[in-house]
Amino acid sequence: IKFSSPVTLILGENGCGKTTVVECLKYALTGECPPGSDRGKSFVHDPKIFGLNEVLAQIKMQVRDRRGAQVSICRTMKVSKKRNKMSFETMDSTINFLTGAGQSKREKQDSLSGRSVDIDVAISDFMGVSKAIINNVLFCHQEDSSWPLDESKKLKEKFDAIFGITEYNKALDKIIKLRKEAMEELKIKEANMKHVAYLKQEMEVKTLNLQKAQRKCDAIKAQCSECEEEMKPIEARLVEIRNVEFEIGKYQAQKVEMDTKHKNCKDQISTLTLKIKNPFRGTLDELDQEISNFDQRMQEMRQKRTEVEGDLSQIKRSSVAEQEKLGTQDRKHCLAKQRHQSELACRAQLLKRVKEFCRELHITIDCDLVEQPEKMGEVLQDIEAMIITKHCEITEIVEQNEKADRSRQVKIDELRIDLTKSEQSVTAQEKQRESSKRESETLGVEIKKIETSMQDLKKLEKEINEVNELYESANKSIDQQAIKDAIARKKASIAENQIQFKKLDEQLTFLGSMAKLVAECSLKQKELDKKNQEVHRVRSRHSDNFGKLFKEPITCNYRRSMQVVYEKLRREIQDLNEKANTQKLKEQSYEIKRKNLISDISRMEKELKDSEELIYQKCRSTPYDDLLERSKN
């Protein structure tokens, strides 16, 4: 049926299908079955009449969208009979764009299917008319044409759907919600501003106090510098006294050392005379050289000992560090357990506090929050609503109290400043008094020490005189020449022993080096035998592969021959890769040509379809060949 503008009249008897035309137009645009069709079961031919299990039907409609472009709408439906039960089903819904309708929005698609897009929404978008207007105004069924006379509630729903009032209501609700949130944020920011102003006042007061304290500190430092200058001559005198005491102690220590050395020399001489079996017959120089060599060896042994002790101390430190790490890990584990327990306890306390808070605010809780934690949000929303109401009341009271508090705060600040001034002056005086007491006590203790040191000096002088007298008497009684002769003999014997020891040491080192060389030669010989065995095993195992790789048998220089073969194979692989790349480029060019041909074929098919539709519009039911013959005649 082709509808003409401005009006198309359809005449016919009852039951000939006039209403069916309107119902098909409505179904094509909205996808809703007509009223009284039992959800579409009686909208299609009954399959019982034809003795079939299912009957197919299709509605095609060609319209112009709001831009004036042609759009073809096709809906396919099916009525099937299963176990004496009828069922209606919409099989497919498609939109075909004949002259580029909606291409800018649909990315140059030729058609839309109901499997990927909601066709009802897409049609209303293209037509520029809502679904409610199509159903209730443009294609209103005669059975539903009396909807303006329905009840007020139903009539309101119809008008809301036609004019889209629900969307405006949603937008208004959203604006109201955003305004509430903005007001709450504004209140919070005002409170923050008040808090910041209070902090600023406190900071200014503290800066003033700090400046005053800084001035007092500078005055105290000046007093301390004066006291230090007064103490300098006293300290200089004390340093002189300490130097005198140090020198006296040094001389006493030297005397004690000399006495002990003298005694030790006597003891050593006696022990050496007892231990010496063969007296040293060399000169004193040889004996001194022997003794120096012995001292060098002893120093080397001591150095080794210190190195071993250092290694042992490092090992001990590392063990201590590892123990500390283990202890830290145990502490972290205990802390994690305590945190978990504290979190559980905090959760229980929070639930208790919420319940108590609800009781105080007279809010009823219908469920157990421990078993149903998801309802905590609802309870918190109720609490927030109550808090907002209480907050408004509190703000009014707070504003009244703040005015009174400000006047009181000014008086309190003045009193605090006076109080801090007096306290600081008192503390400064107490500190000066304590420092003077300490200085007097330290001076008294030092004077007592000086007196005791003077008495000790006198006693030490008496003892030094006595020891000098004893030392002189001992020197007179001892025969020093005999002791010197004995020492010279012992030095000579030590030098001879040292020479013999050096010779033996050289022989031992030579023998050790020879043993090392013999061991190294044996190891090298074993390694060479192993390598020869491995080479022989590899040759026997890979003889076939070597024969394939190398045309002539190889007796030596395997590495060079392998490199030559490797270079040849690498060149062949490069040639093959280049050929493969050229083949890929050709394949890509052929693929591009194939895609271009496919696009040309699809374009030609579209043109063929368009031409077929034009032929169908011109020819109607008569074949094209007959029309050509008529046009020629």
C-alpha cells in the first residue's frame, strides 16, 4: 500500500482489514500487538485453518525519518501450535537505511538488527517522536480511543508518558539533592573557617610568648658568658695543678717500671741460667740479630691472632644481627595479632555505641546489626537525619554562646599573659640560684681534691728517696760485668741457632714447592686424559652428523670448520628470510586487492538492489521484458 499526501482514505466493508492496516503500522513502529489479539495470537492467521503447526508473517514499511531520508522497517513474526497451545513470537526486527539515514550516528552502517540494538528505541529516535505519542495519538486503536475519558490517575500517567514529565521530575530531584549536598559542604567549610581563625589567634599568642622567651634566653646566655670569663683564670690554675700532678705520676710510674724491670731482669737471668744447656758462643751482634728475628716471628703470630679475633668478632656481630631480625619478626607477628583482636573489639564497641546512640536519639532498630551488617547503612542514614536536625539547634545555641565566650576569652588571655610573665621570671631566678649553688659545690670538691693530692705528693717523695737509696745499695752489691758477659754468650748461641733454623726453613720451603709442582703436574695429566676421552666419545657419537655436515673427514681444527659451515647455513637462512618477506609483501598486496574487489562487489550489489526496487516500483507486477517490448513498439 502506498500512502499519498496529504490524506489517504481507505474504504471497505466490515472485516475487510481496514483496522488491520493501522494495527500493522503501529506494530511496525512500536512492536506492540493490538488490543484484543490475545498477545498477538489472533493477529496472524490461525494455523488450525490450514492444518499447520506454525504460520509465519512479515510486515514491511518504508517511511521517511525526521531528516527526510528513506528508512525501511521489517518485522517477522511467528504463531506456532504446540500441544494444542498457541504461542506468538517476534522472530526478527531490522531497519535498512536506503538513502543514508542516520549514518553519522551509526558509523555508516547499512542496517540495524534487533539482536544488537533496541529497535523500538531506534525507530522513535529516527522518527523524532516518542513511543507514547505513536501509541496514544498517531496510531491510537479504536478500542483505546476513549482514553481521555479514563480515570484521573490513568489519564495523568498517559499525559506524563506523552510529555516526558518523569525525566523532568528526575532532573528536579537530582538538583534538590545536589543543593542539599552543597549546603552541607558549605556548613562544614564555615566550621573549618572558624576553627582556622581560632588556631590563628592561638598562633599569634604563642609567637608573642616565644619572642619574650627568646629575649630572656639571650639575657641568660649573656650572664653565662660573663660567668665563663670569670671561671677562666680558675680553670687555668686547675690545669697547671693537673699538669704538675700528671708529671709527678709519670715520674712515679717510670720509677715503678724501672724497679719491676730490674726485678724481672734478675728473675730472667736466674731462669735462663737454669734453662741454658748449651751456652751461646757467638758475638753480641749475632745474639741481637737472633733476638730480632725471634721478635719478628712473634709479631707475625700476634698479627695472625688479631686477624682471627677480628673474624670471630664479625661472626658474633652477624649472629647478633640475625637474632635482632628474628626478634623484630616475632614482634611484628604479635603486633598483627593484637591489631586483629583490637579491630574485632572495636567493631563490637562500635555496634554497641551505635545502639546506645540510637536509644539516646529515640531511633528504633528492628534487626540485629551483628547478624545483618548490611542494614547498618539504613540505621546510619536515620542517625544522620537526626544529627542534622540536632545540629541546626546546636548551631543557634553555639552562636549565642560564642559571643559570651569571646568576651571571656579576651579577659582570660590577658590574665594568662600576666601569669606567664610572672612564672617565667620566678623560674629564671630559681635556675640562677641553683646554678650558683652547683658551682660553689664543685669548687669545694676540687679544693678538697687538691689538698689530698698535695698530701699524697709528700708521701710519694719520701718513698722515692727510700727507693733511690735501695737502688744504689743494690747496684753496689751486683757484679754487672759478669752479667754482661753471660748475656753476650747467650746472644751468640741464639744467633747460631737462628742461622741453622733459617737453613732448615729454606730446605722445607723448597721441598714444599717441589711437592706442589708434582701434584699440579699429575692433575694436569688427569685433566688432559679426561679431555682426550671426551673428544673421542664425541667423535664416535656424532660421526654420522659430522659426515653429513663436512664432505671430507676432519682430523684437527674442528672449531674453524664448524664456523665455516655455520656461516654458510646463516647465509642460506638470510636468503630464505628475504624470499619469505617478499612473499609476505605480495600476499599483503593481493589481500588489499581482494578487499577492494569485495567492497566493489558489495557496492554493485547495493546498486543492483536499488535498481531492482526502482524497476519494481515502475513495473509493479508486469515483467521487465514485456515493458521493454511495449516501449519499443
